[in-house]
Amino acid sequence: MTRSVLFDTETTGLEPALGHRVIEIAALELVNDIPTGREFHALIDPCRDIPEDATRIHGFTAQHLLGKPRFDRLCHELLDFLRDDPLIAHNAPFDFAFLDAEFALLQLPCLDPARMVDTLALAKTRYPGLPNSLDALCRRFDIDLSARTTHNALLDCRLLAEVYVELTGGRQRGLLLGLEDGDPRPGVIYRHDGPRTPRRMLPSDEALAAHAAFVARLKDPVWLWT
């Protein structure tokens, strides 16, 4: 199984070199590119003001974040979640730069750039010359955007997880009915043309019984399981 982490940040501005800070971070665990349900999410007190331009994007003011933990209080929990796996983000250099700036303030190592998977770069390669924002990609792939009224790191991660599946090969390229060695039950094998790892989808005992009953009513069925 291949583990990766998809993540997003919200910040007080656009330039960590000018003292802007992370105020929200969300991350989802993926195994074989499928969300497992394990998530990391935190709101962070940046210990500074939040310009109105930034508030208009994500909706947070400094008052909203009073009493939230500072980055130093949660960085080790975050690092434990990120581990050493590939890190997926939309416009990933932006998010890497902000996390690296936060780690540098704590004299911690920066993230290895070799771990970076940038979905914006993937989208630009696949759709050159077209809008490739997260909103644009969601509309292109018919992903529901109704809950996205402001930039929210956790919601953006969940949307990006759906986008990432589409960018890397789509949800399902084909189905193959067959058996695996050592397994007496029929299985449906997930097949694809992209980089995704095949996943076996087994029917339930009830579904197998219903299938057997249906086939038993047919004259000379050609697809009886043996």
C-alpha cells in the first residue's frame, strides 16, 4: 500500500518572508490515493494581525483565533501525521514555503522538496491554457462546490482529494470479473490506466446467493461459477 498526505493551509498573507503566518492547516491521509478517513485539522493563533484582504478570502480575523494553539504547540503532532510520505497540495510551493517558515522559526528542518506533489502543476500539464484553480477543476470534474463559500482548509482538502483522483487517472477505468489465487470467491478487480494500485471489490454473501438463484433459473447458463 502507498501512503500519501494531501494538505492545505490558510495564512495571514502571501509572503512568509514578510512575517505572514499559518492560521489553519488541514491534512488527509490517502492510501493508494483513496482517503482513509484519518484527518489532521487545526486553527492556529498567528500572534499577529490578519489583514482585511486575507480575511475576505478565508473569513478569519485575529479575534477568531484568540486562544487557539500557537504553531509550536502542535507542530510535532503535525509532523507525526505527515511522516515521510509524499505531500500533495494545490500550488504546493506556496504551502511548503509557509510550513518551512514555521519550522524555521522553531529551528526544525524544512520539508524535503522531493516529497512535493503539486496538483496545480499536474492540472496545467493536462489542461494547458485553461483555468486550473481548485474551483475550476471541481467544475470541470462535476464535483459539488455548494459548501465552498470561503477558503476553508479542511473542505478544500476534501475537494482536492476528489480532484486528485481525476487528475491521476479517474475513479474507475474498467472492471474485470475474476478470481485471485487462493480465493474461492469471485472478485471484481479494479483496473485502470493511471498510476493507481488495483483494488479488489468482493460481492457480499447475500449478493452471491442472489446471483446463484438468478442463474439457476436460466437454461444452460454460460457463466456459472465453478
